[in-house]
Amino acid sequence: MNYLYIYRQLIARAKSENRQKLNRNDSNYIYYESHHIIPRCLLKHKPKHIVNGKWNLVLLTAREHFIAHALLWKISKQRYGINHNRTHKMIYALLQFSRKLPNRTKINSNTYKILKENHSCVCSLRQVSDTTRKLLSKKFSGKNNPIYGTKRSKEVCDKISKTLSGRKVSDETKNKLRERSNYHCKTKVSYKGITYDSKQQLYEKTGLKRSECDKLISQGEITILKHASGSKKISNTRKQLDFSNTKYCKYMYTIIYKNNKHITVKNLKQFARENNYISKHLYEMITNENKTYCDIINVSRQRIH
């Protein structure tokens, strides 16, 4: 019997149907498993982005997946013989379908299909406690994570982007993400006499873009109020540094206000942070003398080292 022809027909039929993994709640949901057309064990010398490429992956039902591995075993046995290393690998892969059954019970494709579908349903309903989640997080964080230090290829990034695009997020989840974010969700701002809890809220309520807001801040139309507690996380090392000491600073900055008040500082970033200014605009004023920002009309610097 030509097992290779049967295997090719099985793969071709699955690919022609343009199968997709759907959400379990979808009315058209069908349980699929991802299958490597050329087994990974035979492509060890190839990089991962080639082995896991679209050309080598196909979605099969649980029954088709079992039959595919049975055919691969038959193909290897027919082509290389029973004692060949590749045949041993195909036998081992096929044995995994019954590995966890008691007493190595014999299993056929229909039984495997029912077991996998039931197992998938049970896993989706399983709830994990917060304590267990913390233990798992600790166990697989940092260098213990199997993908620690690896970089995703452009193809993988595009695939993740395509999967997540169009995803609807509940208002509750949005609020949680806002609370966790330290980017610019903790800075109170005032615009046209109205105070907003964060810049994000200002964007949503007024419809202004981020670039437009930054421009209005530089013009003094938007006032940045006091930062909420905990919004800025400063490392212990940074806290220990004494920025008043000139050995940490190369320049001396002179800041002139509209009321002709002069201030001299040794760290412009620290000055901006403490007075709720944007340091980017202050640095731009050094090169552009005609630019003004809020109540500051000029910033100059002088090298001290």
C-alpha cells in the first residue's frame, strides 16, 4: 500500500479547507490540533522559524492527527526499515497517543478523538487559585522561563498582531490595565478649567491626540498638576545618588521665568520632574532661544567639567 500517497491526500484535504482555530463559544467551533507535516525530529538541523513555518504546519482533527502519525510510522518502516533511527522516532511519537492511559491500553483514532475533545473541555473549565498562579509565576519567571532571552521573529510578531487585532476588551479589563500602567495614567492635568485624573482621560474626553496635547502643554494651555502617589517608581540606586553634587553633572543650567526670576540648577531632568515639566521641551529651549514653555522664557547651559 502507498502510505505516502494517503498521507499527502490527508494533508492536502486539510489545507484546502482553510481551517482556523476558533473560540470555544463560537457556533462553528471544531477541535483542531496543530501538526508538523515533516516531523520536527527530522528537521533538527533547521532553525525554529523554518520548522514552525506555515508551509510545515496544518490543522487536523484529533482523529486525523492520530492517523497522520500512524501513516508516518508506516512510511518510515516501508522506506528505512524497522531498525532505522527515523522509524524509532515515528514509533515513539505514535506511542505518545496512549502514554497516559492505564496499563498501556490499546487506543484507536476514534477513542483518541473523544478523549482529546473531552480533555480540552475539562481544561477550559478548570479554575486555578491565586496561590497556584503565584507559585507558577515564580517557578517560570526570569531565567527559569523556557523562552527567556529569545527574540521573536518578524513572522511571529505579525502573527500575534493579526491574532490580537479586532479583539474586544471589556471595560473592566480596560480599567485594570489603566491602573497598572505607569506611562501617563497617573498625572492629573487641567485644561480649560477642567481637571482630569490622567492624560488618558483627557484624550478620551476631548478627542485630542497625544502630539496635540504635548503642543498645548508647551504653550501653557494645559497645566500639569501634582503627580499621584506611586506614579513614579525611582530605583533605590537613583535615590541614593546626590544630584546636588557636581561630579554627577556635566552642565550648569540657568532658567529664566517670565517675571525675570533666575534659577540655577545642576540637573535639568530632576528639575523638570520635581516641577512637573516635560524635560524634552526644556532641552529644546537650549538650542531654540525664541521658544517659550509654560512660564519659562529661556534656558541656557554652561559646561562645568
